[in-house]
Amino acid sequence: MRGERGQALLIAALIIGIGALAIVGLRLAQDRVLASAETQSAGEAAVEAAAAAIADAYIAEIDSLRVHAFDVPRPTFDVAGMLAHPATLDAARAAASEAAARNGAVFDGLVKARCVGATIEIEISHAGRQHRAALPVDSCSRR
Amino acid sequence: MLVVAIAMVLVAELGIARLALQHATAEAARAGALTNDDEQIRGTLAATVAPLAPDRVTSAIDPSQAEPPRNGDPRGSLLTVRATYSLPVPLGFVGLPRFVVTASASRRIEWTP
């Protein structure tokens, strides 16, 4: 009788132990999934912020061209030059860092921007993942 | 053993709630960045918080639509959406504490007046 009770207790303890292990494993897996989702979200926020900052620079450049529209020679819009300008990239990087920080992440990478066809492509690398955003523009060539 | 089974279900539900709330706040903040409209933010949060019950989710938007810079030209500023969900607990009626899950997400506002 005592032996049977002892066996039952052992089995109960084993089942509870397996259950506790499953709970811990589940919790650890959840933490990893959530951390991954948060990293993804922070990266998306960062690239969107960088794209918005570049869009602002693009609009400012267009506004500046409008002011000098009647100058001789007529000013041209060098989109590639604007994208390569340190001030543009610094503004984009600062915007990306700020957005990432507010989402609990640290972004200290580079912002890459290039003009392809009629689209400005913005790319950042955050926590080993690539995040891209695109801005439609009139044209990449000088106008 | 019943307690262990209940705990496993609770932990699973907790994980789903954390993930769903994180996704919903990110979507809501994105909607806010594009529209600068608190109603749109709350509507997006309610629509994307599934499988959680939207009526159990409380939200806070920082800054609110009535505050600067959002009541002027907010483009370039940051908007944060916070959400809280209280997870229903089995045997909660006997006084067991509720689990509260929180999440937040921020986006740079792209909307222009």
C-alpha cells in the first residue's frame, strides 16, 4: 500500500515537474518571439522616420528651386547630390535613431539612400535585419 | 496538476496578449503618423488587437490631438501609443489578481496640415 502511494507521488511530482518545465520553456520562447517583434517594429519605425526626413529634405530642395525658378541659368535639381549630402544623411540618421530609441531600441547604423528610376530607396540595417522604404519622386536625373 | 494545466494555459494566453498588443500599438502608431487623428488611432488599435477583446483594451496617446505639436504642424515629431490589456484569469472571482499586459509603440508623424 505504502509502495503504491509512493509511486503515485513520484508520478505526480514528475508530471508537475514536466508541467513547470513546459511553462518555463513557453515563457522563454514567448520572450524571444516578442523581442523579435519589438526589434522588427523598431526597425520599421526607424526606416520610416529616415524616409520622412529625406522626404522633408527633398521638399525643401524643391521649394528652394521654386524660389530661384527665374534665375539665369535656371537651377537644376540634383537628387543624387541631395541624397549624398551629409546634412541629408545626418538628418535621416538622427530621425531613425530618435524613432528607434522611442521604441526601446538603439539604432547606430547608417542610412543608405539612392535614387532608382523615379523612386528614392532608403535602407537601414538594424539588429541584423534590412529595412527598406521607398519615396516616389518625379525623376532621379537633373532637371 | 490542475493548477499546472491552468498555469500553462495562462502563460500561453499571456504570450498571445503581449504579441497582439505589441502588433496593435505599432499599427495604431503608424495610423497616427499618417492621419494625426486620435479616432483613427483608436479604431486601428481596436481592429488590429485581435484575438484580444477590444473592450478590454485601454489606450493612451501621447501627445493627444489637442496638445502641441499635434494641434498645429506636427510633421517630424513623435507620436506614442500605449495600450493595456487585463487578462481574464480563471477563478478570478475568488480574488486571484488579474494579469495586466502593456505595450507601446512610437512613430514619426508624417502628416501635414
